[in-house]
Amino acid sequence: MIIASNFKTNHTRISTKEFLEKIPQTPLQIRIFPPFTTFDNYNLPKNTLLGAQNFYPVENGAFTGEIGKEQLDEFGLNCVLIGHSERRNVLNEAESLIIEKFNFAKKCGWEIIYCVGEPINIREEGEAAVNEYLKKQLEKIDLNYEKLIIAYEPVWAIGTGLSATLEQIKATHSEIKKLSRAPLLYGGSVNVDTILNIVNLNECDGVLIGSASWKIEPFLKMIEIVNNNEKGVI
Ligand code: 13P
């Protein structure tokens, strides 16, 4: 079971260090995506990895403001987020760059959490439209890549407090599982009250959490809930 926390543009070097020091040793796979400025050589429990929220698909070069492989290597980072809806929609990251990043990360052998999710107008059209939309988002990447993890994050559920329903997650996960055997996460307003029912869905292999994971107490609580759950380790 994978529990991932996306800090987005939150936390400083000091608060990140304090946060990471409190992460317990558990059988769960924990992934933390803090801002670049907080990277350091932390002593993390087994199964806990730091990842990069973003990178530019180059070793190094003239790409002002970007971080390449050389910079991630310095911290031993080999886990990345690609396709997050905030990068797609707020930062206007083009699909072509997203695919380029996937191919680069695959070539590097990095673990990839690849995010997909439909906007509200597509959800309102119904399940068939959602499935078609997600299929398009997934069709240009290698769905058999062995270090691929897919995160289903409906755009309308991110940071809104409005999670997709269990039925919606279940139905969408089943469709994605037809396309890929990669572990499958759900993200979008997951919190201490909702995490258990979500991870207990048959095809759910974990969660990608934003706002509810930015404070250590609820994050530890969510780890405890999943860890004590009988579905246990995948
Ligand atoms: P929230 O949990 O704040 O909805 O964010 C989800 C997310 O974007 C994780 O990547």
C-alpha cells in the first residue's frame, strides 16, 4: 500500500526536516514530495522515499529555473511526479512535455507517479466521457513500465474538499486497471475521515494526499489507519 504526500508549495527546510523526522517505520510504502529547496540527505525509514514534484527532462543545460537529472542525482532522488493537474492546468504544461518527461524518467529508471484526472465538465458528461478522457491521457505512455504508479486525481476533487465518491473511484479504477497493471492511487481531498474506505476499495493500491498531509499529525494518523487496516501491504 502506497501513501504519498504532495507538499506542493508548502513547507520550509526547517519544517520539512521536522516533518520527516516524525515518519515512522512501517510496512507501507511512503512517498513525500517536498519543494526542491528542502532537499537534503535525510535519514529516512525504510520504505520512505523523497520524490521530486517536477523536473526538466535533461541531464543539465540551459533551462533557466529548471532542475535536471544532475541536480536530483545529488540527493539520490529517483522518484518523480508527472502530469499533476496543477502542472497541466495552472502551469500550462503541454501534453508533449509530459510525455517527454515520462520517457526521460523511464530511461533513467525512476519510479513515476503519473497523474491523470478529468475536469468537472467531463465528469458531468458521465462515466463514458470520463473513461474516454483518461484513456487519452494514458495512451501515449508505456503502461507496462515496471516502475509506473498511476494516480487517478479528478481535477474537481483536488484541493476542494469534494472527494470523488467511492462508487466513482471504484468505477474509474476498474477502467484504468483494464489498461495497466500498475499500482493505482486515488488523490483528491483524501483526509483522515475518508482514507480507510478509499484504500479498502478493491483496485486501490494507495493514495496521493495534498492538503490533509501538510501537517504531521493528520498524516501520521492516516498512516496509522492504513497500517492497522486488515487489507495491509500489497
Ligand atoms: P488535496 O488532497 O489537497 O485535494 O490535493 C490532492 C493532490 O493534488 C495530490 O497531488
